[in-house]
Amino acid sequence: LSSCGSRKTVQKGKLMDFTSTVIVPLLFGSLGIFALFRLLQWMRMRAYLQEAVVVITGATSGLGKELAHPALNCILLTLVYSQTHEPHPVVFDLSDTKSVVNAAEEILKALGHVDILINNAGISFRGTIVDTGLDVDKKVMETNYFGPIALTKALLPSMIKRRQGHIVAISSVQGKISIPFRSAYAASKHATQAFFDCLRAEVEQYDIEVTVVSPGYIQTNLSLNAVTADGSRYGVMDKSTAEGQTAAEVAQVVLNAVGQKKKEVLVAGLTPCLAVYLRNLCPRLFFTLMASRAKKERKVKGS
Ligand SMILES: NC(=O)c1ccc[n+]([C@@H]2O[C@H](COP(=O)([O-])OP(=O)(O)OC[C@H]3O[C@@H](n4cnc5c(N)ncnc54)[C@H](OP(=O)(O)O)[C@@H]3O)[C@@H](O)[C@H]2O)c1
Ligand SMILES: *[C@@H]1O[C@H](CO)[C@@H](O)[C@H](O)[C@H]1NC(C)=O
């Protein structure tokens, strides 16, 4: 028994030796290398974002305002910023293609080039399809889809020439799933997702990056500013929007995604993420859930 016990201590001693001479240094060594790697990554990201000429649409409020915040500015409708360049606000209407093209010209004239374009501005929609005039569908589509792609197309040739650039689209979880009474909005965001996925593939050969960001709910004025079936302002702060993530939180995720050159990022809670998977893996169940949601929302409105 005693010899057995002493052998055990010897083995234990050997094990301790092994732990202190091999495992511990290996662990700390790899932790150190990992930390160093992350630090370098972070420094590269900071340098990339700091020196870049960035164009953010919709910098007057909500997410756009927060995105512009790190560079200490926020002005008017659309903003061009960088810490080494003076902020340069450009006012234009995304639903008017001519004014978008003029704005792009003005931006290039003033700054020479654009490193990062963040297509953030957008408008939401609330209403039933049967009551909504086609002019409202067109307005949402023009603001959320045709405006951003017009701006992107206007700036793309100069990016291709420099073989450098990064284009970001702020889409939505509703670019991946459609929920009832949001038809025009969901359609515009699905179109956004499709367009920028194509673009990513087409411009990779010019070293241009494309990031599609799909947030869930963010605490902004988006639902207040939403357009309704008859074209009027919705003017209601939805509970889901009020309980969403803060614009500052989402802005941080967007800037990190840009710094790390991510292809796409879903910024949402568990339920929206599950809904996206359900839509793809079990569409019949998803459709049933959406139909009952539509019925429930109608009842609430009716009462
Ligand atoms: N809030 C959410 O729950 C949520 C969720 C997912 C995705 N998103 C997306 O996030 C982006 C930012 O929205 P937000 O939540 O920050 O809403 P927001 O506070 O209402 O801000 C929208 C911005 O877009 C600008 N804009 C609207 N129509 C425009 C037009 N025709 N031409 C030029 N600019 C226009 C607005 O400028 P003016 O105020 O000067 O008109 C404003 O700066 C949108 O693309 C939205 O779809 C939001
Ligand atoms: C929402 O709109 C109000 C009034 O226009 C404004 O004061 C506020 O800053 C806006 N909120 C956000 C998050 O942009």
C-alpha cells in the first residue's frame, strides 16, 4: 500500500513538473500571442478608420448620427467625415436620382475620393398591401433602394480606378424575412441584400469590400418617421423599436464589422436570428407564424 502511495506521489510530481514546464508557459505564450494579434488587428482597424474618407448617408439622426459620432461631428442630411479631413455636409434627397448624382459629384470634387461609403439613410413603412397606393411603394423603394444604388454606382468608378474602397449597406433583418404590414420596407431591404451581394462578387477583383449589416430593432425615430398606406407619417414609436438596441451599440458593431472587413453581419437578439433560420430551414412553420401574427395585429387595430 505504502509503495503504491509513494509511486502515486512520484507520478503526481512528474505531472506537476510537466504542467509548470510545458502547459503553463504554452498557455500564457499562446494567450500572449493572441492578445498581441488582437492588438495589432485593433490598431490596423483604427488606422484604417481614422485615415479614411467616409461618406455616411442619413447622418442627421438615429444610427447615422451615432456612426458619425466617433469623428466628433454630425451635420444635416448627409455627412462626409474623417479625422484628418474637415466634415463636409452634403444635403440631398435620396428619392431624387438627379440630386444623388449631383451630390456624388460634389463629394468627389471636394474630397477627391471616398474610402468608405455607408449607405445608412432609410425610411420605414406601416400598412396593409390592399390599402397602399403604388406611389408609396415607389417612395420607399426609391429612398431605400434606388437612392443608395445610385450613390454607389456614382462613386464606384473612382473606387475601381484606385483599386480601393469599402461599401456598406445598412439593411435590416427584414432584408432576410418579411413580416406582415411592412411590405414596401421588407421588399426594399430584400432588394438591398440582393444588390450588394452581387456587387461584392463583382468588385472583389478590384479589392473593394462590401459589408451588408442587418440590424433587428434599434431605438431610433425610424417607426415615428415611417410612411403609411396613404403616404402620411406614421408618428408612433413602436414598442419593439423602443425596446431595441441603442443606436450607439449598433454603430459600434457596424464600425467593428467595417474595420474587420466582414462580408455581412446580423445585429439582432435571439428571436429575430431564430426567425431567419426558421424562414430558411422550416418555411411552412414560419409562414404559419406570420399569418397568425397578421391576424393578431389586425385584431389589436380593430379593437
Ligand atoms: N431603427 C430600427 O429599428 C432599424 C432596424 C433595422 C434597420 N434599420 C435601418 O437603419 C437605417 C437608419 O435608420 P434609423 O433607425 O437611424 O432611422 P432614423 O432615425 O429615422 O434616420 C433615418 C435617416 O435617413 C434619412 N433619410 C430619410 N429619407 C431620406 C431621403 N429621402 N433622402 C436622404 N436621407 C433620408 C433621415 O434624414 P432626415 O431626418 O433629414 O429626413 C435620417 O437621417 C435605415 O436604413 C433603417 O432601415 C433601422
Ligand atoms: C428623434 O426626433 C427628435 C425630434 O425631432 C430628436 O430630438 C431626437 O434627437 C431624435 N432621436 C434620435 C435617436 O435621433
